Amino acid sequence: MQGWTLTKDIFQILSNIASIVLIGGLFQGIYQVKLLKKDLNDRNRRSAAEKSMEYLAYFEKEIITSTSEYEQKLKEEIKDPADDNHLFNEDFKINPDHLSKEMIADSIVKQRLGIVTILNQLEFYSAVIESRITDEDLLYTPSAMVFCDFVKSNHLWISILRAQGIPYKNLVSLYKKWSKRLEVEKLQLQMLETAHKIKQQGKDYGSLPPIGL
């Protein structure tokens, strides 16, 4: 009986040791998974940053150059462009019947000067960002304003091409997001300026309490 008790105690001790080893192995496994996940996240961020620098270089070398040359030639050829701001909408949809002769004439010149090539470049750039293989924040600051200004100023041609079956899905999607972000940043800056101006007024403009009878 004593031998059985001793054996039972030994098995219990071994079982406890095995449990400790198992728990230790489990924690070690969890730790290794966390390290692996962190390493993967670090690699993904580094890869996204590298891709961002590549496409930012593309934006500056290809798109900035193309748009600058295009806009210069456009100013030389169209001295008094037709006003199409009233036709702008964020969905970039337009009824061709609403185009004036001047707008149609301007559109023909823009086509000849290469507007479609530039819009295709912008669609490619937008697709890269929308696919999330880059760090969008790294690309937003240096390119958002130029991107949105060009898209809005050429909204008519984008709308015309979309009506013809060329959706420019990524370009339109990125424009909507970035234009709203720029507007929010503008409003936030105005709020800070307003708060600063209010603070400068001090506290001596408030009403005085009544003194009574």
C-alpha cells in the first residue's frame, strides 16, 4: 500500500511538472507569435514606406511635369476659358446637353493637349493608394492639394469620359476622400485661429452683475 502511495505521489509530481512545462511552452509559443506578428507588421510598414517613396517620385517626375506643361500650353491656347464651375458635382456626372459651344471647344483643345494621358496617370496613382500597398499619409501631404486642384479644375472632362464608359473609379474615390480631408483641415485651422482671437479679447467684455436697490 505504501508503495502504491509513493508511486501515486510520483505520478502526481510528474503530472504537475508536465503541466508547468506545458504552460511554459504555451506562453513561449504566444510570445513567439507576438514577435512574428510584430516583425511582419514592421516589414509591412517598411515596405509600404518604400513603395510610398517610389510613387511619390513618380508623382513628382511624371504627373507634376505633365500637368505643368499641359496647363502652360492651355493658357497659351485658351485665353478666356468657359466657366463650367456651376456644372461641378462630386459624382462627376453630367448631361452633355448642358455643355455650351465654348465648353465643347475648350474640351477639344484639352484633348489635343493630352488631358486623357494625365487623367490616366492620376487614375493609376489613385489605384495604387486605394489598393493600400502604400502609406497613404506619406503621399497625402505632398500631393493632395495638387491632385485635388487638377481634378476639380478638369471635372468637366472627367465627367464626359465617365459618361462614355471610362469610370475613373479610383480617381473619383480618392478625390472625394482627399478633398473632404483638406476641407476638414481648413476648418480645423479656422477653429484654432478663432479660438486664438477669442483668447486675445480677454475677459473684460462681459456684462457686469446688477447692484440691486
